[in-house]
Amino acid sequence: MLQLAKVLSNHVVERYEKSKGSRYVRFGNGILRRAQSRVSLNPRFLYIGSENSHLNRPHNPLTSMVRGKNVAVVLPAYNAARTLEATYREIPLDIVDEIILVDDASTDTTATLARSLNIKTIVHERNKGYGGNQKTCYAAALESKADIVIMLHPDYQYTPRLISAMAYLLESKEFDVVLGSRILGGKAIEGGMPVYKYISNRVLTLLQNLIIGAKLSEYHTGYRAYTRRVLQSIPWSNNSDDFVFDNQLLSQAIFAGFRIGEITCPAKYFREASSINLARSINYGFGCLLTAVQYRLGKWNLFTSRIFSFNRSISNLSN
């Protein structure tokens, strides 16, 4: 197989050098990707380029679909210029149809860098907050006809290499939401998570599981994947524009009966990785508990919060 690949590679390289501009060559039912001396197989197209040429690769919908499902990766960004390229380099472009970055009025060159990487870039004229940023992300992803939407922080804290696993878990139709959990692997602290954050995470998750009645390893990861149906069904536009947005959206998904899956996700903690200060962390914690209480009151029909005012049997509806 390798010998055949090399023969085919040499043949296409000659064609490429003659055309001087064609990056992709259709090649039967399979493709050969050549990057310097490396050769690998991938479906439908042949890609030829140098080690850094992936930075200029167009996102081709004919090669990127996961069994007919369009995959969009959304990047809610704020001052992410130092880590954006490292994040982008690890995104599996062979299955991703579109990458959308929303720049929340950054003061650095995040938007300029994103455009240089051929990333679809939306810039807020004013800072709308973490939740406000995600609202723009999801609206843009739905507009792009994405069937699977994966939210990844461009601060390089979460590895983009799990995008494929998350996408295929959703494509399997066994799950509607997939979370990249820092807790499942048992190495969060080894990865650099501050002890106080680890303890807070565990305590909050325990309380939320007790109140909501779920059994998640954590509610607070910033690495999430949703099916189109989830994002079309849940009124996430009613959610907070602050950090508790994630928690509200996950609680809404559970409220509606959607199936939640988790995978182990190693995380890195370093100076450039985004974080929130102690005061905002405390506010976030109270916001999470308030969300859990609102969830429980809604289930008991005692009080319906604005964020839970929707059909509880959404998940049972046909696609």
C-alpha cells in the first residue's frame, strides 16, 4: 500500500508542478495527502504542500463531512492572538467544514490573525461577554447549515485533537451533547488546574447533580459539542451573557431530555490560558446553583424560569 501511495504521489506531484496552483486533485475514491516527505491517505482529495501549508488550506465541504454531517467549530475569542495559531494547527480539517471565530472586541490582533488563517471571522464592536460571544457563535453556525457544532476555546487550554471523537459520538445518534471532561481522567491537577478550582468544581458538580438528578463528572468544561437539533430547540438566547451561559445551556439540554455524553479531555493551564478572577468565580458559582434550583422548581411545576420556558419533550421529537 505504501509503495502504491508513493507511486501515486509522484504522479500527482508532477501534475501539480505543471499546473502551479492546483492544491487539490480528485483521485477516485481516495486521496493521498503529501506534506514534504510524509504520505498519508484520506478520502476524496489529494493535498500537496509544505509543513506549514495547512495554514492556507481551504475548508472543502466535499472532504470534510462526517458521514454526511456538516461540522462547524466555533471559537469564542477574546485577546487570543498568542494561542490562536497553535489551536488552529491541531484542528482536524479533514472532518471540519467550517471554522468560525467570534472576536469579542479584543484589544490585540486576534481578528487579523484569524483572517490570515482563512478562518471565518466575526468581530463585535463592543465586548458582549463570554455568553454573548457564544450566542453569536451558535447563530453563525446554524446559519452555515452545520449539523454538528463544537465549541472550542482558542486559548489552547483544551486539545483540538478530540474534535473528531466528539463529532463521531454525535453522528452515532447515541448522544445529543458531548462534553470534554477534565475530571474523568483523574489528572486535572497534574495538568495544572489550581487546587481551589478543582475543589470548587467538584463541590459545585456534586451539588448540581444532587439538585438536577444527573450524574455528570463536571458541568464546567468549556469544551462542548451539540447537534443542530439541540441548538434549534433550546432558547439559549434567553441565557446570561456572562460565564454562567454554559451552565444554563447544559441544564436546559438535560431539562429537555437530551442525552449527554462525556469523554476524557486533558487540559493545560498556563499564563495565556483564559481564566476568571476570584470575585467572578464566586458569582459564577452562585449562578450555577441558582440555575440548578430553577431547573428543579421547573421540573416540579412550582416556578418556570425564562430559561426553562420551553417544551420538555423536545428531545423526543423527530429530526
